[in-house]
Amino acid sequence: MWRVVLPILASLVAVACATGRNPGPVDVASRIRGATGASPRLDVSATSSLPAGIELTDGLSRDEAVAIALWNNAAFQVSVSQLGFARADLVDAGLITNPVLSLLFPIGPKQFEATLRWPAEVLWERPRRVAAARLSLAAAGESLVQSGLDLALAVRLAFADLALAIDRQTLANGAAATIQRIDALTQSRLVAGDVAELDARAARVDAARSVQDAQRVVHDVRIARERLRLLLGLAPDDPSVDTIQQPRAAQRCAPDSELLTLAVAARPDLRAAELAVEAAAARVGWERSRILALTAALDANGQGVDGFEAGPGIDVGLPIFNRNQGGRLRAHSELQRATAAYVQLQRQVRLDLREAAALFDQAEESRAAWESKLVAPLRENLADAEESYAAGESSYLFVLENSRRLIDARLREREIAADTQRAQARIERAAGIACPAGTGDGK
């Protein structure tokens, strides 16, 4: 019997070992690095640290913030663990079911009997099962890449918000100082009888409001900094986000037609949806193969007519009542769902690109118009007011009024520049690529 059993067991062990090896790693790191310029950490760790090559002596830049987030963000590490589950499913799909050996010992008049059973349907079910699991692993890898892009978008938006809040604080302090000087001059003119009480009261109210605005912006900076710190996965007392670099001016990545082509080729969630459709189709074939259950058997007797006897046989589950109707119906429903989700995602990609591109164009047009039609003339007005005051032709109050108008215009200009940076970040996420960095400070 063992001359028959041992070769069968040896062959099954060899096949099981060959199919049970850990599959090769999905190339997630290079995909995220190509789309964001930063390498993620794919080994789940609870310790926060800075990735190699990060130097914060000159302040935290936008790209460095993305790199730190991909290294430390806890939510992204949760997504990394999902890839491990998909790898385990692939290993399980490739494993071969263990044979069952039944022994009846020769006690009393009972002769020795042995039966070896092995579910032979694994021979035609396993390839389909492995194919479906392999596609699911690839889809999980693409989903992880998309999680990295989503995290990069959130960090870029939070960085732009913090930079804008810091600029608002600087401009609000300047505006408060200017308005307070205006109030002081107005009150002195009131004492001299040059202005009415109503004008002096309005100046006093403006000064008080400017102080309140400056104090409120301090809290806005604190909130924006804590939001960025959370995305970066840093400790509450980590000083890495205390000083940041001014974001560079945003640039258009490519024309809309090229962006759509790039998105179709580079968007990981779109590729994951394609793989989900393929995996669902593979499951349909797998569920169909499960209709017939076939078990190979080897029966042996210790004392037959000719002594030891052994012979093969089969156990067949007749598909009369249960033909795996539920499993096949679920597989078809999953295929329909995956197909509809893929079509919907294609439409969503087009919408994301068009919306992000429209927001970028709108912000760029507003920024250019604001610079040429408002900020530049107000700069000239302030220069003329200063020359007029130096020549003794106008009062210092006239200089302060023009300075206040210029500060207000610069604040709105900085808000528009932040809108442009947010729109660029959305374009990068929608297209699945990294736009080239602009030059300048974005002011």
C-alpha cells in the first residue's frame, strides 16, 4: 500500500509547496514614488520618524510634507495592511486540500483497512481560484497606490491652508498696525477740531475690529498647523511643522486632452476597477467549476483473497439538487456590480479632471486680473502718496489709507494664489501624476 500511497503524497506535497510560496511583492512603492516623488513605508510600524533625505533646517516644504505623511500616516498604514490580507488570500488560493487517511485497525476478527481520500476537483478549481486571487492582489495594490495619491492630495491642501493662514496672520498684523495709526491720527484731529465725532468713532471701531481679526487669525494658524501635523503622523509636540517654506507658484500640468490620456493610463483606482472586473469574471468561472464534487479514493485491506489488496475508486457528488446556484448567482451579480463601478469611475475621472482644470484656470485668471488691475495700481498709489507726503503736499493719514488698501488687496491676492495651489493638487490627484514645480513664492 505504501508503495502506492507514498508517491501520491510526495507529488501532492511538491505541488502544494510550489503553489503555497509567498507571491512576489506588488510594485506599489515605485508607483507612488513616480506619482508623488516620495517613497512610502510599506512595513507597518507604530513609531513616527522622518524618512531618509528630509532636512528641515530651512523649513518644511510641500514635497517634504508629502514624504513624511507617506512614511508615518496611520490611515495609510491601515491600507498597507490590506495588501497583506490580499497576499494571504492568494497563498490560500494556491494551496491544495490535504488528503484524508482513514485507518481501521485489526482488533479481534476485524481485518486491517485503510482508505485515502483526496478531493480531486481541486485540479480544475485551483487554476480559476488562483487567477481570481491574483487579480484581487493586483487590485489591492492599485488601491493602495490610490490611497497614497489621496493622502498626498490631503497633505498638499493642508499645506496650502497653513501657508495661507500664516500669510493672513502677517498681513492682518500689518493691517491692524496701520489702522491703529489711522485711528490715532483721527483722534488727534478730532481734538484739533478737524474731523467730526462720527468719523472718529468709525476709525475707533475699525481699529478695534482689526485687532480682533489679527487675534482670530492666530487661532486659524494653530488649527491649520495641527491638521497638517495629524496628516503627517507626527507627535503633538513635534516641531517639524513649526516652520514651513513658502509654496511655489502653481503651474499647469498639461492640456486637458493630455491630462485625460494620462489619467486613463496612470489612475490606480481606474486600473483597480479594471482588475476588479477581471477578478469577478474569473470568479464566475470558478463558481461554475464547483458544480461537480469529485473525490479520489484509495482503499486497502490487510487480508483479502490474495492477501493484501488495494484499489482506487472515486466518490462523486451528484449535482441533482445543489448545483451551486447561489454561488454562481453571486458571482454574476459581482461581475455586474464591478462593471457598473468601472463605468461610473471612468465618468468620475473625467469630471475630476475637468473640474480641477476649470478651478485652476479660474484662479489663474483671477490672480492675473487682481495683480494687474488692483494690486499694481494700489502700489503706485502708495508710492505717490509717500512722495506727496515727503514733499509736504498731503498728510500722513493719506499714506496710511493707501497702505491699508494695498494690504487688503495683497490678502485677497494671496487667497487666490492658494486657490491655484489647491487646484494644482487636485489636478495631480485626478491625473495620477506630479505636476512640475513652479518658481517664485506664489505671491
